[in-house]
Amino acid sequence: MSECPHCGNELKYPEAAYRNADAYGGPVTVATGCCGKGIVLTRAGISIRPRYGPAGKDDWGDHMKASDRQEKSDPLFDQLLKDAKATVDGMTPEERQKMYEAQRQSWARGEMELGKSDKDRGYD
Ligand SMILES: [Zn+2]
């Protein structure tokens, strides 16, 4: 049961409007049976996600290339990663030790913050 966006009561509208929107996607404009105001029906959008797996045939029998699950590469991120590697490579063992220790402390501070409730933070 859905709620009418106008009056909040149980939404009523002709079955034909639903069937039309379902068949053709809409938009279909129809007066409600509850309060008589108009609603627009649009079939939910098509969802698209990547398909991963070996090469094969699609649902139409056409050839489909293999696709491995991997993140799209981001040029900015790739550059940052390269710079970070170069920086770490250029560090002395002591500098590296200091950096890792700072990271551990930063991580611990973050974990402590995540473990807090709003009450702990004074937002009660
Ligand atoms: Zn209504």
C-alpha cells in the first residue's frame, strides 16, 4: 500500500494507469481516487552495473569480452601514490619509523573517535 503524496491517505488510482506506466514506462498523469489531485507515474529506472567474468555470449548471443573486477584508475590518485612511494623511498630508516609511528597514533585516534557515542561527544 502506498501513501498519496498529496493527502497522505491510502493512494488510489485507476489500475489502467499502473498498467500503462508498467508497459510503456510513462510518465502517465492520472487523477487520484483519494483526493482527486494528479499524480505522475514513471516506471523505475533501469539499473546498470558492470558484469564481471570470462568472455562469453550475452543474452542475444553476441560476443562479450572478459572483464575482471578492478577499480578504474584515477590519474590524480596514481600520481599521489607515485609521489608517496618516492617520498618513502627517499626517507632514512629513522624517518620511516617516525612516520609509521605517527600513522599508528593517527589511526588509534580515529578508532577512539569511532567508538564514541554522540553522548560522549557532548551532543546528547
Ligand atoms: Zn490523495
